[in-house]
Amino acid sequence: MKVLVVGSGGREHALCWKIAQSPDCEALFCAPGNGGTANVATNLDISAMDTAGVLGFCKEEGINLVVIGPEDPLCAGMADDLRKAGISCFGPGAAGARLEGSKSYTKEVLERHRIPTATYRRFDRSGEAKDYLNACMVWPQVVKADGLAGGKGVFICQAPAEACSAVDAVMEERRLGEAAGASIIIEEFLEGEECSVFAITDGEAILILEPVVDHKQVGEGDTGPNTGGMGVYSPAPSLGQRVLRQIEQRVVIPSVHAICREGIEFRGVLFIGLMLTESGPKVLEYNVRFGDPETQALVRRFSGDLLPYLAATANGKLEGMDPPEWDKRFTVGVVGASEGYPGECGKGGRIEGLAEAEAVEDVVVFHAGTTPSGDGIATAGGRVLCVSSMASDMETARERAYEAYDRIQWAGKFCRRDIGGRVEARRTRVAELMGSKLEHGEVFDSSLPFGDPHS
Ligand code: AMP
Ligand code: GLY
């Protein structure tokens, strides 16, 4: 099979790294890729938003499968254009991608299909939104830009003045862009513990992947602004079998069912952001792609060949696949970012020590914002790389990841030192919230049969 991965982040390096190991992979390309994908695939000078370029290359090269990494080309309908041209594609078309591209649309779908979520109001005018906020008796309230905002569109506000300035920033000043600020939603604040679930689906069969926990905030102890993700670990001891079954029954299967009933043919991965609350799991958001850096952890633990699953999903044949095997060991992924992230940061600094880092047992370094430069590698983005480790216990996995991370150098490098550090506290909190007994040592058994949205 000839495969093309679209995107240039850590997620795409992780996907390329895994796909390149498949005996079915005859040739692998990445558009445009980064300094890491260059080692396992052929990078193309085609941007991730260039549908015509991608399509032209696929025809010329006889590509059998395209895997679209980021949300922007999905929302722009790249998968529709590829399928129309007869090219198999992992990733939903524009209709499915709206579940990530429009928060108000997602809320309508959730409500229509009675999938648990926070209560909300939608506003198209800032004045009405501010009148509503000024009359609100319950705080905090959550203000969200409707459109894609690169993870910067959510404001948790403690009081009316703060919420009204968020409304002005989004709707009046259009600080998140013209389209993202055309409307907003104001949502009930949910108290609880966050988690995410990934479900691969071809619209019918569902394959729930092993849980991964991300650390979204930039600062240690979950402080500071939200980022794309500063580190991950998997499995998630806080999400025992009972909790995961509840998520599957109450959220995952109803979500895929809802998408199907909306008339959307969804072939890809549904990434569900959840809040585990006292009244059960509630959907915070849908994403229509793999997470970054969650994928860097998933590919380390996915022990079989991922490519047949991606191809089966793209071709509507997931039902016939056996559940995959997972490595039972723990993986930890520490993201190294450049000073200033998630704001503006410098680029072009030389990165040293990558080979030394990968000399640490069971460590793989996935590149994100990097680019080949002369005979080496230079920084090219805020999140520069993700150092992933594996070990039979969490502590050793953490030690290995940080030991390897410390062997890498570039100017202005920083990371969070507490990735995977809150496992016990989280386990206790989830058990309290979800009313289940502590489930020591219990992990999700993904060898159980797939869910069937029609049953
Ligand atoms: P979203 O992009 O909708 O997932 O929101 C980004 C982050 O904001 C989430 O990961 C949560 O930490 C937080 N958040 C979003 N909506 C809510 C809510 N209704 N209640 C509490 N926290 C929220
Ligand atoms: N790590 C969160 C995301 O990919 O959206």
C-alpha cells in the first residue's frame, strides 16, 4: 500500500513512525511533514491545506490511502474531494468535521440525541450575550467561540465583567479571527475530572482505543493558559473498567449512533473530550482527528499493525477486524516547547542530543515543530517535540522520559516536570465522582467486542 499522511506535527510523526513499520506499507509520504517524519517517510513540499496539491500527488503516485492528521483540512473538506476522486481516506468529510468546527452545531447534535453535555445558550449578537451574562446568578460561566480557534476559544469566567470582556474579544474585536467569532455559546461550568476517549469508526463499527491522559495547561500543577497539550500518559489507572463501560454506553455508542442518524458518513476517529461529573460523564467537545500528543502515546502501546485498521476504517470494513492488542506497559510522553509557548516563540534554534535521548531504554522522540537544517535539526514551532518512554511501571516510565528529555538541548527549551504525576489523586477523585469503588490495577480491556451503533 502507498500511504500519504497529511500534517506536520508530533501526531503526524507518530502516525508515520507506526505506519512505516507495517509490512503492508510499500511507500510512505508526508505532506508537508517535519524533521522527524523525514526519517521514516518522504516529506513533500505540499501544505496540509493544499487539497489540489494533495489530490494531484495522490493521482500521480497512485496513493492507496490518505490519513489526514489536523482538523483544518478536514473542516475544509479535503476528505470529500479525495473520496470523490476514488482515493481512500482516513478522516471525515466536511459534514462530519463540523462536529469540531462548530461548537453550536455540536451542541445541537448533542441535544437532539440526548447525549449528556453542559446546558448552553447560543448568541449571534454580543449585546444579547452580555445582557444574559449580566443577569446570570450562577458563576463561573464558560464562554466559547463557535468556530475553530486553535484551542484558544474557551474562557472560563468567574464574574460578569470578565465574561463580557471575553465576549468583546471574540465577537467585537474578532481576536480569534473573523469566522470563529461570528457567534458564541455560553455554557454551564462543569465540575469534575476531565478525560478523553478515542473511538475509531467507519460509521458502523466502533473500536475504542486505550485511554490516554493529556495535560492541557502550560504550567505545572495545571496552571496557566491552555495549550495543545504538554504531555501524556497511558494507560489511565483512574479510568477503570466500570467507568469506561459507562462512558462507552452513555457517550461513545450514542455519539456514533447520532452521527449516523444525522446522515453523516464518518470514517475516521472521533476524539471525545469529557468531564466526569457527579451525574456521570458529559461531553465537553468532539474532535474529528487524533489528539496531539495523545497519538504519540497510543502508537507506542498499539502493539500490532495499525495500518490495516486505518485502511479498514477508510474503506468501511472495520467490522471484520479483530480487536487490536495493546502493550500493557506504561508510556509517558513529555512535550518540549520553546519559551513563549502557547504565545509567540522563537524559531530556527539548533537542536542537539536527539540520538543521546533515544539511547535511553525504550525511548522514542517524536518531532513536532522541527525542520531539517543543514546537517541537523532546528526548531520550527512552539511545541518542538515529545519524548516518549515505556516501562512496566509508571515511575520508571517517567524517569526514562525525563532522563531522555534532559539529554536534548536547544535555546529556550522548557517542559512540565509533573507529567503523569497526579495518577493517584485522579484515581481517588474519579472514584468519588463516579460513585465506583477504587479499582486498583484495573485497566480498560479493549479486547472486548466492538460496540454496534445499531444495536
Ligand atoms: P474545549 O475546547 O471545549 O474542550 O474546552 C477547552 C477546555 O476548557 C476543556 O479541556 C476544559 O478544561 C475547559 N472547559 C470547556 N468547557 C467547560 C465546561 N463547560 N465546564 C468546565 N470546563 C470546561
Ligand atoms: N491534545 C489535545 C488535542 O489534540 O486537541
